[in-house]
Amino acid sequence: MRRLLNSRGAFLLVAALLWLGLDAGRSWNGHRAYRAPASMWHHASSADVAWPPGVDVPSDAPLGRRVFVQRCAVCHGQDGRGAGPAAPSMRPRPRDLTTGELKVRSTPAGTPPSDEDLTRTIRHGLRNSAMPYFSDLLSEEELRAVVGYVNGLSGSDAAPPSAKVDVPLAPAFTLETVAQGRAAYARLQCGVCHGAEGGLRRRFEGVDGQEVIAPDLRQPWTFRGGSEPEQVWLRLTTGMLPGPMPSYADASSPEERWALVGYLRSIALPAPWEAGGKLAGLGREPDLRLRGDYLSRAQICQLCHTTASPAGVYNADALRLAGGVRVDAYPHSTQVTRNLTEARKRSEDELMAIIRDGRMPDRQVSVWAMTWSLFHAMTDDDARALARYLRSLSPIPREIPDVVHYGVVETLLRKVLLGLPEVFPTRLVYSDGDSSGLESAAPVERALSVAQWVVGVLALLRFLLPLRGERRDARAWALTLGLAGGAVGLVYGGWVVYQLPALEGVPPEQVEAATVGGLPPVDPGRVRTPEEKVLAERGRYLFNVASCVMCHGPRGDGGAMMSWRPFGTLYARNLTSHPDLGLAKWTDAEIARAIRSGISRDGRALHWQGMPWDMFSNFEEEDVRALVTYLRMLPPVGLKVNAPVPPAPTDCGTYSLFLLPVNQPPGCHD
């Protein structure tokens, strides 16, 4: 030992080897951390999920069964009970088709719907909801077959055509009619749910235990059954059961209901895309808690903060937003997502700083573990709305293990190879199963890190202290101190690179620019009306904060690859206005259907874990239209995106998102 202390070179060599050994231990600890979940949740329909839908149905199966599995089961489930694999994110949940009930129908309350009602719903869809239209995808034969199959699920016959409610001719809507309708609105106590002026969004618990929000009656474009006067009269007459909207057939006369229709028409606002229209949906709701609820469901909070089954089905009924998902952003860190149901432990201002700036009181959050750089553009009201909503959640007690990192040498080498300063990771990995309750690997990392610092400080001191009998002149001391200063500078530079891009002191705007820079502004030359400009600006905002940028890139040209055995290899498509490779040939309705219902223009089903349409289904009509408006204005980019590849054994066993480069070969690789 004395010989070692007396030999500066030997001491520094041993110290370096010891430091590297401790660093290797940190890498080993980082790679092994949280690799196996604490528990695995299996959804009742997980075993029935095959991709693409219907690939497991025999070709000789009845046509109605084949159509149902291919087009309907992802939402309604194989058994039709409304618990399909994509259903947990949706509000309202898909209809339980075994009950034989439809909310939008033409038959009296308490009677079955007609075949015509079901056909109309399948053919045209339901407005402002995830239920898409299939008029361009199903032939008349397929429509009849799937209607018959759905009727068979309930075990009851459809109502005959003669049972249809006769809709009397609409009267002329005069000032007198409107006054009568206003009186009917008060007498029938419509204001209890919808408010005295029709704009109250009262919340109810639905028959499935999920929250139901009464619509704003001043926004007829949100009426799921349609805003045509005849359809509104039918909703008042037949009700929308099962649900809080009752039938008024026995409580009012047909004439009084027509007067009520006239009153509702009189209070209707112009739609945001019409002359004089303004954005007034849940995304602009003055009640910030209600707005935060909407934002948390329509954006992708659930994707990271709710555990999923091996088939990608979210455990949203029991553990929504309760964290527990392992996220590996190599070489930055591995962490288990936080439990947002315990957000009340923090103030609104603290939560807003975390959401938009990644600033926690004790550390800076990695932008790849929590994509706060995408949320940095969030308005004060939206950030506060999310914070307020999260603070209102009932806590679900869970132990979330701490974030862990890899060794210094491995991290620095990988980050330099990835390209400074953005250091995009090779891929992001999101585990299925629940990793809460695992023993934290952070204490081991901290102990190894402290040991490294001790070794480093001792080596520095030993380098600075002269050996016994050694005399240093001014030049020797200058050289010694210069080398020591250089070593300290090198350590500091390494620390900076080690922290990138989540380096404290770097303005959040700079991090945002590195990850979101290039998001095209709204082109004034392509805006025809003031209302369209407002819609487009809203769409640009949502394209960013709803995390579309994450997969499709700031320019919207896509190409990012996703690989996972449940869905195969997928590529984020080109969303620009390119005439052949983008969305130029798509109709607005086709784009909206893809966003909210996961159906591509050619009828191909989009996996909810590849394109999170299950969450986007919660977007209100005005926000979907805003996104479509902005996508129409994206400058064309001539990137041909690879076609999806069906599931194969070479796909990743854990959900992996490959960010760069685009159009990588299918399957799992580094």
C-alpha cells in the first residue's frame, strides 16, 4: 500500500481501473433495472386479439361474423359486449350490442331498434364519436350480413318497420313557436342537465360506471344522432337510452316537442368553421377541471401512465394514470412512469412546471422519459387545467421505483455517436405489465456514483500532492495545476454531455426548438376566412401538444418505425399535402375517420398502439376539424413511407418506437 501511495503513476492507474469498474457496475445496474414487471394484467379479450383484425377468422365463417370481427370487434369486443381491446380509452365506451339497445333510433322507448336504425348507424356513423361511417367500405350484402349478426348477439328480433315513430311535419319556426319551445324547455326541466341557457355540461355516471357529459345544446354539430330537425325531434321522442336522456313522448305533445326543436335552433351558435363561429368546445371550457379531464383523455397521457396487457389493452378501469410503465430511453435513462393519481401532493404551479418545462423540485426530467418539450407550447390555461384535474383524482397508492441511468463511459460514447446536442435515442421502449412495487435500482446507482466521486477526488488529490522528497518549481506547479484544471474541465464537459438534453440551466425553449423545431406555421396564403385561420392555428397547437410530432416529425412527413409482435412493424405515415405520398387525395371525412376511429382511407385498420386513435376518439368535433385543417396546410414532402408489415417472430417482444432514421428495416434491431 505504501509503495502504491508513493508511486503517483501506479496510484492513478489503480484509481482509473477502480473508477472504470464502478462505472461498469452502473451500466450493469442500469441494464438490469426493472426488466421484468412486478405483475402482468390480462384483459378478458386479450387472447382474442389478432392483427390485422379478422386474420384468424376462417374464410368459410358466416359473412356477418367475418365483417364484425374485421370492422367492429376492436371496439365492441369479439362477444359484442363493448369491451374490445381499444375500448378502455374511449368515452363513452362502445355500445354493449348484446342488450339490443341503440341510443339513436326511430322506434319508441322500451322497444327494440329497427334494422333500418342499425343500418343507418353503420352506414353513416355517429357524429362527434369514435363510431365511423362504413358507407364506402361495406357493400349492401356486407351491411345486411353484419346487421343480422349484430341482431343475433342480442338474441332478439329487430323491430318491424311498422314500429317506426311517425314524425309529423315540422311547423314553421316563428317567434311564437320559439317562445312555446322556451316554455317547454323550462317545464320539462331540461335545464337541470343542460343549464338555463343550454350550455351546462353536467356530468353523470353512466350505466357502465363511466362518466357521461351532457352536450352543450348550443352546439348542434356535436349531436351524435345528427342536428337535422327531424332527428332532434326523434331524440326528444324516443330518448337516448340507456343513458340519462329520457323520452318525452308521454310528458309532452308532438307539437310541443317541435316547438322545443325550434327553441334549440334559436339558441344554436354558428359552428367554428362557419361565418362568425368561435371555438367553444371542451378544449376551451371555462371550468378548468372539466377541461383538464378532456385534455387528459384526448391526448396521450394514458399511453405512458396506464399499464397495459401483453396485447396492448390498457388497464384503465383499475389503474388509469396510476403509472407503472417501464420506459427505456437508452442511453438516457430507464424509469417507471409516475403515479399521476397522487398529483395532489404537489401544487398546481409545481405540476405546471413539470408538464411544460420538465422541472421537478429535485431534478430535471429527461425529455425522452417525459416528452415535456412537446407540452412546452401548452397555454397557461391548458397546463393549469391538466394540473387541476390531476389534483382532483382519487389517489391509488402505489410504489414507483426511481429513475436509473447507465454508466458514464457508455452514456458518453452513445450520446456522442447519436449526435450532440439533441442526442436522439435509437429507440424508446415501453413495457407491458406493471412495474410498480419493484425494488428500486436507484440506491445502487447512487452508491456506485458516490464511490466514483470519492475515487476521483482521491486521485486528484494524489496527483496534486508532491511525492516524499519531491520538489516542484514554479513550472512544475504550473504544469501540475494545468493538468488538474484540464482534468476538472474534462469532467465538467463530460457531465454536461451526460445530462443532455435535460441539462439544468438550458432554457426549455431551446430544448423545445431542438425537438420540435421546424413545425410549419399556418400559411396565410392558404387561409380563406378568419374562422379557418383560427381552426388552423388550433390544429397546429394540437399537432404539437397532442404529440403527433413525436412520430410524424415536425414537418409531418412521418417514417418513424414501431415494432411489436402484437401488431408487427408499422410506420408513421406521411401527413403532408403531397399529391401522391401524403394526404392530398384524402377527403376531410377520411382524415377525420383515421384520427378518431383508426380506419385508413383504404379501409385498413390502424392499431391503437401504433396510432393512438382510441385516445384521439375523445377529441370533440371542432378539434378534429382543426387538426384536419392544419394537416391540409402542411407543405408537401416527398417522403415515401414504408408499408406496414404483419406480425412476425422478428418483431420486438416489447413495444419499441424507432425515431431516427426513418423507414428502418422491419423487425427488431438496434
